[in-house]
Amino acid sequence: MSKFSKKSNKISSDLIVRKNLFKRNFKNKNSKKECDLIFSYNIEKSLLNDFLSSVKIFVISCLNFKNKRVSQNTKWSKILKEISLNRPPNITHNGLFVPKKEISLEYNLMLTSFINLLKKLNLGHKIKYFIGPPQLRIKFGNKKKKFMPNSSEYLHSDAWTQINTKSCSTLFLPLVGDYKKNYVEFFYPKNNYNDQWLDKRYFMDGKNMINYYKKLNLQYTTKKCLIADSSILHQSVTKNNCQARLSMDIGLIPFNFKSKNYSNHSNHVPYEIIEKIGKDKIMIYKDSIEKKIKKTKVGTNTQANRQILSLDQQ
Ligand SMILES: [Fe+2]
């Protein structure tokens, strides 16, 4: 039988294993089941505001390298507009903020605050590896004319990328901006799901999978974060006249997974390392913010030039 066969209505064993693992990994006292492969976690206003203040320090450190006069008091709408009009050199074509030498401390501060947020949601100890150091992303509002092969506008699983694996889940954390018209849609696999559907491919090939999935009716909003298993497909949606939004979309490997679905990659960072940032570790970036970022087809090298220092050995 083809791995894409539509005939049987019986739930595949791969899907059953995924549902059970997902529940074991991510169910906690804060979780709400959106479906059996996506959980959401409400974020209290004060907790979100604490995190956003460290995000703002990081973002304005990037902008001030372009001689913009922005400060902690500048409204988010103005900051996002400034970035959209005049992109700082450390933001990639697809909106990733790449930490650089001059802004390492601000990045470390944001990481510390992010770990604090995860811990408050009782998610910290659920994560074994981050697929890369957590990154901030701006999704611009203007519609692109031409997409790259791995553009998030295509229906995709994050497991399809070079640095990821089939055992990953993704944490979606919308932060500020026009998330009502600039958001993410999610799609649930049909019963004949097979882990081979997560074999590596370009996002642009995701359209071939649409018949094997059904769209979910799920709210994308700043008051909660979502965690979705990699068997869930998703795509970015930008409606006409939408503005930019800021979010963190982070691939992670949970504690429990099928070993054949995971292989280590040098980009993967253990949670326990990131958790020590700001205590006895610091992540240093060597490239200057003024060094131009190379555009690649798959975008795997943006965080390569980094080093984790143990402060007690200095
Ligand atoms: Fe994605």
C-alpha cells in the first residue's frame, strides 16, 4: 500500500504513537487541548509584559545600529514600522533576528526571560533540545511576489528542514503586531498518517499534501502560546493590507520520542544549557551586526558563528 493511500479509515499506528507521546510530553496543569496534537497555554498579562520588555530591549538594540531614535518608551507599532521600512542588517530575508557580537548581551537577556516564561508555564522540564537557540521573528505584512523554496507561506512541517527531525514539535508564541491579519493556520493529518510523510522536502512541495490533511479552526493570538506536533502542518497567512507581527516560532525536541525519529545535529542545543544562560553561561556571537547575512536556499547557517562560554571558567 502506498504511504499516501487514502483507503483505510483505521487510525495508523504512527498516529496513535504520536498522540500518546504528545500527551505524555506536553500535558500539564496549564495546558488546554486544542486537538490531540496541539496544546495551548494561557499567558497572564503580567508575565507576557515582563517578557515583552526584554524582547523590546533586544529589538531596539538592533534598530539603534541603524541610528534610529527608538527607546523602551517607543510604541511597538512604531518599532515594527521602522523595521519594515528600514530593515536592520541582522534580520534575514525571512524575518529572523540573528544575534550578533554587538547585541549579544541583549540577546542573552531575552533568552533568560524566555526561559522564565517557559518555567512559569510549566514547560521548561518538558524540553530536551531546542532545534537552535531560540530566535525572534518578524513576519512582514507586505505580500511577497516570489517565495523561496522554504517560505513559511507554503503548507509545511518544520520537520522537513535540514536541521530538524521527525520527533520535533514547534512552539508558536505570537507577541505583538497584526496577528489578526498576519497569522498561522494549522492542518490535522488524516487517519492514514505515516511518519514517512515527514521525510525531508522543500516547503514548496507541501501543496501535494493538502488532500491528506484537514484545516483546523484555531485562534492565533498573543494571550497564549501553542505547541504543535510536527505531524501537524502549518502555513503563514498574510491578508491584504496587513501589518507586521512579531513572534517566536521555536522547534524543540521533547523528552519522549521514538529514537528512529531523532538524530542529533550540531545546531541542537540542550534545554539545560539555555536554562543556565544568565547564571553561569553566556552565548557569545562573533560576527559583527554589519556583516551581511548570506541568503541561502534552506537558511541553516544564520546561527553558526556562536560560542557558549561558562562564566565560572573565565
Ligand atoms: Fe513552520
